[in-house]
Amino acid sequence: MNKFLDEILEQPAALKETLEFYEGEAGKDLIQKAINLCKNREITELILTGMGSSFSSSYLASCLLNEYGIRVYAINASELLHYHFSLLNRSTLLICVSQSGESYEIVKILQKLPEDVTCLAITNEQASTLAQKGSVVLLSKAGHEEMTSSKSYVSIALVKLILSWALAGKWTNRRIDSVRQLINNIDELLNSYRDWMPEISHFLGDYSSIEIIGRGPSYSSVLQGALMFREAVRNPAAGNLGGEFRHGPMEMVKEGFRAIVFAPEGNTFDQSVKMALDIARFKGRVVLITNSDLIFSEPNIYVFRISVKDQYLFAIGSIVPLQIIVNFRAKDLGLDPGYFTRGAKITTIE
């Protein structure tokens, strides 16, 4: 039995149920209430906060909202609690994100929150502390999850994108069709993983650590990917912003170096491709995850294509190959992936 893989394979159903909820009247009503929170209280800025995978997908939403001119900051909940709490005031809409709704730092922030600060909650658990405290509660429909986050991560990421597009007035039928296509693409990827995963496994070979690199919306996948490697494979993994990687970390690259680079078409596609080529030139091996049709002849680059053109939805679809890579790497090392041995699924201590 492999519960981690089972939950990965449940992602298309979780995403479909989440989308259908927000297409229905109850979901539309919640999104409208979230929009009204901004309008009615004259909110001037948003702060997205969370821990772990709940924070990773907050970066995705912050990129989208800032692109549309809606001022938003993504701040780790532990840092917000101890160092940035003074940012919260009546002109701030605090968007607290927690899959369980019980993460220690989120609960502590809610306990300290001034009465004039509005909290919008995003969670997978309707009966949680977070859900009870939120002025509006946006639910993901991932269902119960026990292992390292997979289906709850993609479901909550989708909720954040729906909210972001709605706040920008861009949640249209065309967007909904794009999400449906994303779900179909993920379904196809998961149905065929036995075909494509052995090639990636052979290409990567044996490795004790891995660097994950991306920019913009894909940085959410970078953070989540590195977290999954550390949790489920229990090996060192680092998540790097593409621009930062050139400012020193490139010195690590040599024979035996392994990296995963995200390169969706968009603002920084050319820079991401050049990053992969330079790593290969220095004899590192790169799995390049892209939605481009570019052809690469470099033997140290393995190209994995995702058929998702929107760079924000790409950030959701592109986490799927990483999940499968993590699962197979853990099994290769004789581990049961996704189980927690030093902590728990819900972190209730600091």
C-alpha cells in the first residue's frame, strides 16, 4: 500500500470537485463575499500568509494579484507572527491559509489579531479553528489527506487562483475552460506515469541532494517541490529563485549535480532556459519542465513537457511530475513516502 501515491492519483477528482463547487451558487456567493470584504472596508492591501505548502501557493497568488495592480504581500506565518505583525491594520485584508486550519502559527496569529483587521480564511477543514475565525471561509474540496501534501496543495492553489482572478475581474468562462483543460492534462499525466517516470529516473540516476529552480508563479512549485523532497525522501533539497541561483549557488554545479528547472513560456522563459543550458554546460543534469515546443539536443537536459499554456495554471500542473519523482525516489531508497517520523501532518508546536 502506498498512501502517498494514492493521494497523488486523487488530484484530478479533488480539482474537479473544487472547480465545480466554485461554479455553483454556494461557491459563487463565497467569492462575492470575499470581493465585498475588500470593497466594503476600503482595503488597500492584502497579506497572504501560511506555513509549508500553504505558504508555497501563496506566492503563486501574490504574483497574479500584483500583476493586476492589486497590492499583496506573501509573508510566512511564523515571520508574520514574530516580526511583521505591525503590518496588520484596518486597511489590510489578511488571507490566512492552512490546510488543516490548525497550524500553530495561524492559530496564534488569529488569537492576537486586532478586532479591526479582517481575516479571510482558506482551508480544507470546515470545522477548524481557522474556519471558525474567518469573516469569509473559502474551502478547498480535496477531502481527507494523511501524507505529505499533494491533493490539498493543488486544490488550495486553485482556490487562490480563482479568488485572485475574481478580485481582478478576470474569472471568466474562458478561465473556467482553461482550468478544466488543466484537470484533463493532470489526469492524462497521472494515467501515464508508468510510461514516463522510468526515463526520468534513469536520467537522474543516483543522487543525495537536488536543487529546484524557478521564477515568478513557478516559484510556488519550487518551494513545494523542495519541501516534498525533504519530507518524503528525507534528503537535502533546496528551492531557488532563478535569478538568485546565478548569484553564488551556480558555483556548486559540477558532475553529479542534479536540478529541476521550471521554464514556462512567459516573462522569464528565456532566462530559465539559459539557466538549464548553463547547468548542463558545467556537467550538471537538469530535468527541464516546460510548456514550450523548443527542441534540446543537450544530453544533460531531460525535457518534460506540460500541456498547460497559462503560466499560473502551469504552476499547478508542473508539480505533478515532481510528486511522482519524489514517490519513486523514496521507494528506491526503501522508504514509505509521505509518512512523518519526526513530527506530524498538523504542526501544533513551534
